[in-house]
Amino acid sequence: MKIAVYPGSFDPVTKGHLNIIKRAAAIFDKVYVCVMVNSTKQPMFSREERVELIKKSCHDMPNVEVDTYGGLLVDYAEKVGACAIVKGLRAVSDFDWEFQMALANKKIKPEIETLFLASSEKHTYLSSTVVKELGKYGADLDDFVPPEIIDDVKKKFESGGV
Ligand code: PNS
């Protein structure tokens, strides 16, 4: 059984993330989408909220499991028996840091590969940061976040969650 981990902050999950999840789920037998800590970011949604938002968005994907972990990505990958870490790449600007992380992870656990999936053209501009910026000003988020979570995300902005 080929297992992959798709890690990220997912603050909140976007249609771009969902595109990567669907494509990873078509390649691997099982995909763990794991909400993790990015020490350079101050999240708007709690880790539990982010897990719930992804679960709602992936309700129709039987081989996708949503989880959270506060430690190292490679330790999580080993724990769930994953042979690969999947990352989405949007632009050259993503590459430098993603490449560093992939090399660091490879150094710690050489048996776990990192695979980069090119983001679909439609989602190249899309990020959780863009969603938060637009949401803060009350913009329509229909094109950016999965329909199942639009109301939850709107509520968060209305409650002044930023
Ligand atoms: O969506 P993001 O913020 O780009 O995801 C980054 C994330 C959370 C995957 C990364 O920060 C991470 O792997 N955090 C867990 C801690 C870890 O393993 N760090 C080592 C990377 S060098």
C-alpha cells in the first residue's frame, strides 16, 4: 500500500490545496492531509478548526484522512507508514524554501521522498494568505475556498477572527 502525507498550515484550506489533495489521492492508495505547525506563521484558525474545515472539504474522498501533528513532518510520515511527502508548487518563489525543506527532510529520513505537484494553472495565484486578505475586506470567497466551508470561513471573518 503506497501512502503519502500532504502537510501544510491550511489556514484555511483553499481550492488550490483541494486540487493537490485530489491529484495525490489518485496516485496513492492513501493520503494523510496533516495540519502542521509552521513556526514562521501566526494562524487565524486553530489547528482543530483547520482539521474540521479540511474534513468537510474532503468528505467525498474515501482514501483521504485528515490529521494534525505538532512535531516533525518526517516523524509523522514514518508514524503513518508514508513513503512520500507531497507538496504543491505554485511558482518559482515557492521553490527555494520548499527545496530546502525537502533536502532537510531527506537528510533526516532518506527513505521518504518529497514529490512536488505543479499547481493547476487556475490556482497558481491562490493562497491562504490571499483568502485571508480578501476575507478581511468582505470579498466574495466562492472562487477561492471549497463551497462546503464558505459559511464557516465567513463566520470567522465576521467574528473578527483575524
Ligand atoms: O503550508 P505551509 O505553511 O507552507 O506548510 C509548511 C509546513 C507546516 C509543512 C512546515 O513548516 C513543516 O513541515 N512543519 C513541521 C515541522 C518540520 O518538520 N519542519 C522541518 C522542515 S525543514
